[in-house]
Amino acid sequence: MMGVAYYLIANQSTSTIDATLTAIDGKLIGKHADLMNQLANLQDLPLLDDFVGMDAALLEALDVPDDVVQVDNQWFEPEQGIEWFSTMMGLLAQQPQHIEHIDALLFELQQFVDALQILQTNHLQWRLGIDY
């Protein structure tokens, strides 16, 4: 079975930002999305998928009403993501059960934080995409 990968999308594109965002694999986040959503629920945090947006052309092709597009396709401030991914790293590190590849997962989450800090420096917004 193919895995799911989460990736960052910036609201503006530059070669530096594109290179930073595409360097992140996102597959471990995809693999552990259910666990992270459970932890988020327990902490009253947004779910990972709450940050997912859809491509505008795809939404138009699917004939999704504009009012739904507005809600489902919002952009987020980098601070929101930095806080969420940093908090999640702390929650995962405290888990009593063994998480497979925990160090690699924490590293991937840190890559998201680092990328979001670059977006913050450049005054850009973001959302998540999912690659199936």
C-alpha cells in the first residue's frame, strides 16, 4: 500500500522557498497522522487535516461551491504551524508507547517548523497538501 505524505504549500512561490518545502519528505507525518490527530484531540488542538487546503483548479473542476472553498481553502499564519508542530513534537516525545521511527518523525516535524520559520521571515502564509 502506498503511503500518504503531508507537505507545506506557501501562498507565494520563490525558488528558495520551493526548494525548502520540497526537501521535506512528509511520509512519516502521513504514517503517524492518526496518532497525532488523537493527541491533538486530547489537547484541544486543531487536527492535522484542519490545515489542509485543496488546489483551487481542482475545487473548480469538482464544482465545489465558493462558500465551501473559502472555508476549506484558507491560508494560515506561520506562527500557527510553528506552535502546532512544536507542541506535537513535545507530545510525541512524552508518549509511553514505542513509536516506530520516533527520531525520524521528530526530525521531520522539526523540518516543518524550520520551513515555517522561513515562511514567517518572508511574511508568507501556508497550508498543508496531501500526496496520496
